[in-house]
Amino acid sequence: MGDGQPYRSPSPWKKFFGPLAGFGVLLAKFFAQLKFLLLPILKFLPLILKSGGSMLLMIGVYAVMFGWKWAVGFVVLLLVHECGHLIVARWFGLKVGAPIFIPFMGAFIALKEAPRDAWMEASVGIGGPIFGTLGAVACHVLGLALDSPLLISIAYTGYFLNLFNLTPLGQLDGGRIAVALSPWLWLPGLAIMGWFAWQHPNFIVLMILFISVPQVINLFRKRTAEQQRYFEVTPVRRGLMAAMYIGLIVFLLVAMHGAQQNLWSRPEMREHHPAVATTGFGSEDE
């Protein structure tokens, strides 16, 4: 060598580990970038697992009873309904949790902060049925286009469940909508739910009745000034909510009747109608 120092060849260890060290540096940089990209996903992973896991559970339960195709379609319609609540709540700036699905009970999203007034509560309440109805309409139209009784059956179920949810009582969507119209609508809502319990007794209806009784009793108690302010809604907003609420009920009644006629016109649907079996309402004689 030019400096007079004798040349020493690299040791076998350096020859072996030198490239590995360089590869290790590149690998560390890669995972650093990957962590940056996955961080948003990892942040919401618990919510995804909670919501997705409960969805899979519900699909599995209904798949055993009615087949996986019907189960998937039905749960997707529930998801669309809950997304309506979620989108409107987020639009108002409310913090909400991920949708949770419970077999035979439906789905729900948990509001992490209470609505500030009756208008906000009613808007969040009607968001679900509006989105859910649009989802059922899309399913119905697709079922007619493809001549698919399965899709029409899913649409029928969607119409019915959204209509049932509009009953002005308790924690149902209709009960929340009623706060912007008149809380006294809970009284006819109680009567409607009582009729359901008499004609089609089941655990869900009885539970709704039981939970709603204290709410109805509170109607006859004097409200505080703060409670009174909560229920104050401008006439324009009250009229708009009433129009949406009544219009949605009428549309769902007509749409459900149309879907049922489509189903009864098919002989193969007379023996197995998942929509009726799932909701517990309706019969082949209707």
C-alpha cells in the first residue's frame, strides 16, 4: 500500500455480516415507512374488529337459518341504516362509536356525547331510516331487474324494519324524531307497540314496552327550564321534520306492500319467506 501499511484482508465475519447490516438498515427504513402508512388503520383497528366481528357473528347466525346470501344482504342493509345515523351525527360534530350488531336485536351506534337539542336528536334519529330506506329501494330495484326473489325478500325486510323503527316510542328512531315534533307522540307510540305485543308477542317488543314506560310517565311531570329549552324547535324545522317523518312512513307502507305482492306472486316464495320469518310479522294469508 502507498502508506507503507501492510494490507489486511477483511475478516470472514465482516464479509458475512457487512451486507446483512446494510440490508438491516434498508429493512428498518421500510418498516418505518410502513408504520407511517398503517398508523391510521391501526388507530381504528379496535373499532374495525368490534364492528366487523359483530357483523360476522350476525351473518353467521342468519346464514344458518336462511343461507349466507340472504344473511349478507340483510346485514349490509342494517349497516347502511346505521351509517345514516353515523353520518348525520358526525355532520353535527357529535362523537359516535362504531356500529355494533346483535343477532335478533338489530344494530346500533353509541353516541359518546348527547345531542344539544331536540332538532339535533331528531335529525340523527331520522338519518338511519332515510339511508336504510334508500338501501332497501336499491335492493328492491335490483331484485326486479335481476328477477331475484331473494333480493326482493331482503328489500321487504328492510322496509319493514325501518317502518317499525319509526314507531314514536322509546329509543326507537321514531321516539327520537318525536322529540322535535311533540313528545306526546310517545302515547300513541305506546298504544301501537302494545298492539304489536298483543298480535305478535316477542321478546323485542316486550322489552321496548318495558323500557319505554318510565319515559311516557315523565310526560306528566313538570319540566325544568333547561328541559323546556331542549324541546324548543322552530316552526320551520318542526314542519320539515314532520314532512320527512310522515312522508317516510307512507313511502315505506307502499313499498312494503309492493315488495310483498312481488313475493307472493312467486310460488317458490310461499314456502320460505325469510323476511316474514326474521321479523316475526306477516303471514302467507296477508
